[in-house]
Amino acid sequence: MATNIAKLKSTKGAPPAADVAPDVITEDTRNEKEPLKPIQVRVPVTVFEEFSEQAGREYGFSHGAKKKLFLKMWKAYKAQNM
């Protein structure tokens, strides 16, 4: 079976010009000044899926949604128990 090379070529086009593209380094809106440490726990698959779904609903289905939901839960826990 032969591969059709024409189908493998990208049709996206050229990247934006340097003066048009935003400077993501200076426009970094992250407010994390404290170093991050990964936390790893093992939960049932159904719990993980429910947590992921809830995080997506609250913070959008994007990178960092689960972290934001976890931090929200942690702050609520501390406020209730301290």
C-alpha cells in the first residue's frame, strides 16, 4: 500500500509576523509567585472523571482547571476548619 504524500502536507500557512504576534513572556498573567509541587493521589476512575467534569464546568475545559478547583476546595476547607 502506497502512501499519498500530498495528503501529509500541512495546509496551515505561515506563522504570524513577529510584530503582529503577542509577546507571551511579558503578557504572562499567571499570578503564581510561589513554587509549585506536584501532588499525586489515587482515586477511583469515576471520581476522577466527575472531578474533571466539575472543574471543566466551573473553569472551562482548559489547562489548569483541576488545579483551580482543588485550590478552591482547599480554601473552603481551611475557612471552615480554622
